Amino acid sequence: MSGTTLGEIVGNYRYIDLSQSIQEGIPVWPGDQPYSLGKLSRKDKKTLLMAQGCGTHIDAPVHFHKHGLDIASIPLKELIAPACVLDIREKVKDNADYMVNKYDIIDWENQYGQISENSIFLVHTGWAKFWNKKEQYLNFDNSNTMHFPGFSVNALEYLIAKNVNGLGIDTLSVDPGFSTDFPVHELMSSYGGFHIENLCNLESLPAVGAMIVALPLKLCYAEESPARVIAFLTNQEKSNEDSYHNA
């Protein structure tokens, strides 16, 4: 379940909600606090219980680098940026452990042009279709290992050389599900970049031409925060979908 109707028009722009709705029963990182909205009497305020990294969320550099920026300190100019979108759905079909590599990105550049500096690089795996099927989204095997796609270190090294602001993906983590040491998190945090995880509706974005607005809660000292992430397209830009529809 996504957060809004796709392709609604505001002035000269279409906007697309890339955020998963947060509600009870959604997938969370194993061991994290599940989402719960306290049901109190009408005269009292309700209480939210959830992990910092609940739903569509942003990981700040401090998440894996103790001297990195916290969520509240990430500059707006980095959170509002052009999007580059790599579609790997075909490669994921027969390999849930697929990792984006630098050659995937080079092939993308050969087709769409050089990655723009200070952009946000998004990977569309198609995994968001499992969001409402928690077991498939986490995809544990018999040895309690998760399996879903992510980035490889050589892909990230290539993107860092391009001076991107951040990464985004429609899975639970920018590292693949089987990872135990999270090298992509480590490297991106040491570089000073951020990650956006659990995105959706990436099929509605063109490879280039969209602007991303990724706004976390302004939480001081926090490593992660839920975020509302929206893409804007000018009316002249075409989305990847032939028509817009309710999510």
C-alpha cells in the first residue's frame, strides 16, 4: 500500500509518492520494534511505537560512522536532488541475491548519459511488490538468512567517484539481505552520504529527469528516521508508466 495517487499535478509538475504507508504488520528489520499506534481514550493523545528505521526511511552517516552527521544535520540541498534510476528487475527475477555492480551503472550511463553530480541514485528491484507479504519481503531461508537484492561495494565506489549525495532502493537495505557486515552501509557512511530504504513506485519514474524530495523527521542525534519521499516531474517529462493509477 503506497501513500498517495500516482501522478497528481501541482502547478507545472506531476508528483509521485515513493513512500510506503506505515501501519501495523509492515516488515521491519528483524529484532526492531514493530510499528504500533497506541489506542488510548479520545481525550488522551495516542502514542507511536516504532523503530527509527521504520517504513520508508533514511539512514544518516552516523548510523555506521560515529563522527558522521545525524538525521537532523543532513543539509536540505542534499535531500532535494535529481534522481537517477537504474532498473534491475530482470536481473532479480532469477536471483534474489543480485547485487548492482559498476558495470550495470556504466551500461546505464551509456544509455542515459553521465550520472549528474549531487544526484540521488535509486535502484528499482521490483521488491516493493512484496511489501504487504512480510514473509516474502524478508525472504528468510531455512538457515535464518534473508535474501533480497542490494548494492555491491564496487558499485558504491563508482558512485562515490561520481559525487552522488545518496543511494535509494526498494528493499529493506542497501546491502543485500544475506550480508552480515554491511560494507555498503559502512562505506557510504564514511563518505558522508545517506541511504533511503523501503522505497516504492519506482516503476513510475524515468531513468533521468525526476527531482527527489526526501524529508526525514528532524531528529537530533538520531541515526535513522522515517521519511516522506516524493518525486517531481515536469509536465514535459514522461514517467515510465503508460498511465497513472491508484497504488
